[in-house]
Amino acid sequence: MLDEFIHEPRIAYFSMEIALRNEMPTYAGGLGVLAGDTVRSATDLELPMVAVSLVSRAGYFRQEIDAQGRQLEHEEIWDPRSWAHPLDAKIAVRIDDRSVWIGAWLFVLEGHMGGRQPVLLLDTDLDENSSDDRAITHYLYGGDNTYRLKQEIVLGIGGVRLLQALGFAIRHFHMNEGHSALLGLELMRRYTYPVEELRPGESPYDLPRVRDLCSFTTHTPVEAGHDRFSYELVKRVLDNGFDMQVIKGLAGEDSLNMTRLALNLSEYINGVAKKHAEVSNAMFPGYKVHAITNGVHPYLWTAENFRQLYDHYLPGWCHEPQLLMRADCCIPDAAIWEAHVQAKQHLIEKVQSLTGVVLRPDIAIFGFARRMTAYKRPDLLFSNLERLRAIARKHPFQIVLAGKAHPRDENGKQIIAQLHAQASALADAITVVYLPDYDMALAQLMTAGVDVWLNTPLPPFEASGTSGMKAAFNGVPNLSILDGWWLEGCLEGITGWAIGDATGLPDDNARALYDKLEQVVLPLYYNSDRSAWIKVMKGAISKNASYFNSHRMMRRYATEAYAR
């Protein structure tokens, strides 16, 4: 099956998680969804790529919410044979001073335009390995630091070796976050200067060549999001004959910082929004961090009724999303509204099937769904329940929430429980529903079916954010804090609305959110002249969706990062 993919040089795209199908729990959230959209757009644009990730047989986790609003986590075991094909090649890496064998499953991503792209899912659950080593690729972001380091050895070092064993010709390596940075060490091992050409004390590694082969995308301005491993752990687990002083020079003296390693071994580095690049340049002085703002896959995240609408009025939009710029003048208001009504009804039906709650189609629905963690501030909307009640008495609205907290994020879990308590407290005035087990399928329904999409992070910690981009493809305006992509996408009253300014002070943001809801958004939604609201919907499509898509993103990677 590999013959069709190894005849030409490819971009090797490494990501710890990747969203390929809703039935394959090989992703945890935005990073994995972006990785999936990256490969989808590469497929549509016929950019030869091979993605490398972990098989994650036990998934991230399946989320249950109990009656008290507490998150319960369950394994989400899946069988790779259902969707992928086992490959014959196996390679070994040294972990804990023993050989750990790595195989792979081939998943072929088939684009809606007929393209095909290979994805390798690395797997250590092999007969040759001990029970502990067989479990290395089981749990996405599971276990302790030792487990994570072993996973990153498998991904980075094992991934490079397996690509070679399978016969892939790689012309460039793209690291999606720092989890795969150890691939740079494997390339250093491969590319060395002849011993006879070295002066005493000179490094044998051809670092310029390694850097020229690598690009690195950093995704988080949150310090805790950058993996670090003590050198005591590294020496015990990774001991692969690498010169530890060289590693310290590249990854940091105090601990192995995977982001620092990736920065030092990549010629091209980028953040995922203009503001994020600025923040990253300040975090990592001495490095040039470019800005390539994220995007979402046009076809995947557009609801079927909107796809049909665009096919009719703007044929070719899937391949050239910039054609959506014409939506405001080429698509009738009535057609836009009818497509939205259908998407809203699909969401209402899903909410009822999951929770038993019946939402009203004639009342505005606000949506908020993302990883539940403190800096995302999902509770900002509920800062003042009495103010919310007062607004709802004048202009009724409904709220749909969803999102998982990392199993070790106790604050995130407490936020979920708090949201449930606040929903109960508001039950007499506002219908608030929390949908469990947020995944790709639910994200598609929510971003298409709500009337307004909310995002309330604490600046500058939202690197980009992509859920609001998905909403834009379905004509759903954003009401969001000015951070991440929304700093670029917000045209006040045209594509949606800003909440306050970019300072992000909690009290100021809460007041600004309530003021904007009460004085601008809800009055416009309930205005008897619906055309004013539809004009904003068209603005979201023509100004946001036409630009914030993964086709534009990948064309920039191809010309700026991969063409070096």
C-alpha cells in the first residue's frame, strides 16, 4: 500500500496528536484538530506530505458528567484495524537501556477532492516488547513525566527511523509543537562531519544541515505548556550515546526544554497568530518567530446545508476559499437564513438526544466549547448571575457549553462543576446546557448551530484559537476577547464583536461582555429587520472564513517554511 506514497519526496509532519476521524480518539483538542486540518489541506492542494503520530489505542478519554457536574474519565479503547493497516517494518530505539520495538499503522486520509495522504500511527504494542513498553503508545498525554519522555522518544527518534525503514524520501521535517523535537537529535546522529575534518573540541554534528531540514510551529504562550525533563531522567531513559553537553547547549542547562531544542534545531519557526508570534519573540529572545495564523479546513467544518449553498452560488469555494469574499453580495439573505435555521435545528435535536433539554429555535443560542482550563475563562460569562438574569428578562437567550478538562487539571474539573452549579442557579431564567464528551462531531454541530460563538480567554494566553473560525464558515458571528486570531479577524459589527480591549482584566471584561450582550448583540438579533443580523453573518463568511482557513495557511507553509 505504500508504493503510491514513496515515489516522491515528502514533508514529514510530526504531531503528538492528530484528528483523523471522530471514531479514532487520536486527538485531545485544538492541537490535534489543527494537525488533521493541516493534512487535509495538504491533500486537497496536492502537497506531498506524510504525517507521523502515535496510535493512542486507549485514546485521550471519554468524558462523563455526573449529577453533581463532576467529570469522570473513561478509557476510549479503539482497534486500529478498524481504520488503518498494519505495516511490516519495525525499528528499535533504546529506552531505559533496552530495545523498544516500534511498528506502525497506515491510515490513508482521503480528501473530498480525491487526494490521498499517508498517516503513520506509531505503535509499541508488539510481542517483542515488555508489558510496560507495549503501553507507551496507549494513552494520549497520559502517565507521568517518565511516560511522556518515552512517548516523545518514540515519536521523534522512532518516527524518523521508521520513515527511513519504510522507504520514504523526506525533504523537510515539520514539528507541530515541541513534543517531537527529539527528531532533531536523530537527524544530528545521521548528519555528521567526517572525523578527519574536525578540529580538536569541534562538534561532529552538521547542525546547519539539520536546521535547514526542520521547521517548528510553537502553539502555546503558556509556560507550563512547554515540556521539560530533568537531565537525571534523560540520562536514565534516553541514554542513546548522545553527547549530553551538546544536548544541554541546545535544550537548556537546567533541564531538557523540548521547545528550546526545537527552536535551536529549526531554520524556520512560527507562531500561530500575529500576536502569538510577538509574545513568542518576547518569550524566546534571540530567535526569529514568524507568524502564520491558523486556519480550519473549509469542507470539513462547513455544515452540509452551507456546503450546498456555497456550491450553488460560489462554485470552487472548497479549493479557493477566498471566493467566499463574494458571499455578502452573491448569496441571498433568505438562503443564508434558511441554511442557518437548518443547522440550528440539527443542534437542537442533538442537545435533546444527549440531555433531554429542549431548546427553542426562536431564541438566540450562545455557544462556548473548548478545553476547560483556567486561562480559557469559561466562567467569565457567569461572573454576575443577577446581571445575566436582568439581560435575559429583556432579551431571552440560551447557552450551550461543552469541553473536557485534562484528567490532572483539578482547577479545570472544578470549573466544570461550577458551571453546572451556575446553570442550575439560572434555570428559572436562562436555559444552560452542558454537553458531555466534546469531540469533532459535536464541534461541527455546535459551531454551525449556535447563533453566536463566545470566546473569553485571558490575554495573551490564547495563541490562536480555531473554533471561532469554524463558526465563521457557517455564518456564525463571534463575540470574543481580543486575543489570538480574533485580534486579526474582528471587524466590529461586521464580522462579530469584541469584548472590551486586549488587556483582559477580568472585571472589565465581564462588564464589557454584559454591556455588549445587552446593548448591541441581542437587540440586533431580535430586531424586526432581520437583514441587519444577516449582514453580520455574511461578514463572518466573507471576511473571516475566506481568510482564516487551512488552505491559506498551508500555501504559506509551502512557500515560506518548506521551500527553503
